[in-house]
Amino acid sequence: MERRVVVTGLGAVTPIGNTVNEFWDGIKAGKCGIDKITLFDTEKFKVKLAAEVKNFNVEEHFDRKSAKRLDRFSHFALVSARELMKDSMLNINETDMNRFGVAVSTGIGGLQTIEENTRILNEKGPDRVSPMFIPMAISNMAAGNISIEIGAKGESFGMVTACASATHTIGECYRIIKHGYQDLMIAGGTEASITPMGIAGFTNIKALSTSQDKTRASIPFDKERDGFVMGEGAGLILLEEYEHAKKRKAKIYAEIVGYGATSDAYHITSPAPDGEGGARAMKNAMEDAKIKPEDLDYINAHGTSTPLNEKFETIAIKKALGEEASKKIMVSSTKGNTGHLLRRRRRN
């Protein structure tokens, strides 16, 4: 028997607010989190702007030893998870922690740690590379550190599927609960790739906007868009089996009713021009949810502000939804507010 899956907790650290409420207020107010990069010197860089997390004092959240043993992407994830747990009002002493899992995605992982230890290796030799290098850098450590902190002993993993990582993770966690393998899953993504290597790499594949006007750098679906703006932060949700949530009288934000994932097998960076892969994913999600295009109201699009993405994504939406797409379904992207955090959460 398939089980229902609901959302009962939220946590966020973002360029426009370091809590869920601050983030949501920022979205409603049209706040822009994009500004000049402060995390490193951009004198030699063509790209000068990014959407950094602001006013994030690590020592307010971690003791000095713990802070030094975690990469920035894990800092964001743990702080987000703490907010989520508080918001959910879940009593872990009354919860079967063997059926509580954690899945947190990241596109790149501990890039800051990788860069720093590469510099140490080159300048000081292999014996000076930190013994914590691997535990700090590997992509699954955001999920692992959250699992350890809260004592969740169910499945723990991190999915790496580029821009789709967080959506992919939430969808797979939905299936894990739906088919009875777990009762609760923390799911979402975290990223901290505003580093010299991160910015240089994306600049050199012509993916980033070189605009120095923060109000015109990330402009999804605008005809003058010229690339995305790098963002950072974390966004997590608690997925819970419906009867489990109802029994403990949890606050339910939403229900996940369908999920679809595909690959268009076309190119390493470009979507397929005919939108076939994206359209098929949306059709699969609607089929899973047993809904029709006319049941939809809103699509939170990938909307990266790159020349190709919005063109092909629009084609995919129209191909999947038909005439309904142009009649009533609203489409927008929040990347004008937060930049592109590399892993996304799309809601259809």
C-alpha cells in the first residue's frame, strides 16, 4: 500500500535571510541578495557579483573546534536542519530514530576546503594537508553531520546531480517514505561554491553573468539575460508519513503527490532544444500525482537567467502542459532574489 507524504518542517539559510521567515519575507518584498563578492579578492576576475549569505557568524552556531572541522556547506546545512527540527516540534525521545533518514544534496561539496588544501599541498607539501580534509570536503558529509547531531539512524546520503540535486533528493525521499522504507526524511540541498575556483570555472564555460549591475545581473526570462549569478546557502524540509504526522498532531505545510525525473541524454551543459527531457519529467510527475495540467496553478521554474535555459524550459513547459500553459499557469523563478545555488528545488 502506498503511503501519503507531507511536509512538516522547514529550514533555510539564504542570501536574503538566514531563517525561513526572513527568506519568505525577502521573497515577498522582492529583496535582491546579489552584491559585490566579499569572500575573496575579485581584482583579476571578470565576474564581480554573487549572492552571498550575509551576517552569518559561524561562532554563533558552533564552538571554535567544530567550526574549523566543517566546511561552509556543512555549516549552512546544520543550521538549516536545526531550524527545521525546531519548527517540526518533533520529539526525538518519542520517535523511532531507526526510521528517520537524512538526505542532503550538494552540487560540488566542500570546494572551499578543496581549494585551501590544494594550496597547502603545493606550498608546504603533502604532510601539511589537513587530516580533516576528506571528512570536510566529501559531498555526503552535510547529511552525515546532521544524522550524527540529531541521532537519525535511517538512510543517510547525498545526491549529486548538478542543478537538479535538491529536487532529485526530495523526490527520492518522497518515494522512500511512500513505499514504506522510512517514516521521516530530512531532504534538500546545501551549497557554498562562491570561491575563486568556483567562480573561475563557471566564468570560463560562459555560464556566469558579467554584469556589474546587481539589479540586472540575474534576470530570469528577460531577453537581456546573459548568465547566472552564483549563490550559496541551504534549504531543507522534513518529509513525514501522513499518519505518523497526524498521530503526533504535526503542523502540515503541504503534501507531495507526485514526482518525475528524466534525462534528455543530449549535452553536458545544454538542455535539449526541443525540451523533451524536461517535458517528460513533468508528465511523469503529473501521472504519478494523478492530476491533469488544468489542476496546476504555478510552476517555480529553474529559470537560471542563461540564454538557453529559459528558452528550452519554456518549450518543455508548453510541450508538457499544452494550451493550459499559456492560459492560466503562472511561472517564475526566485533566482533574481537569491542567485543560483546550483542545486534547486522546483515545485510544480
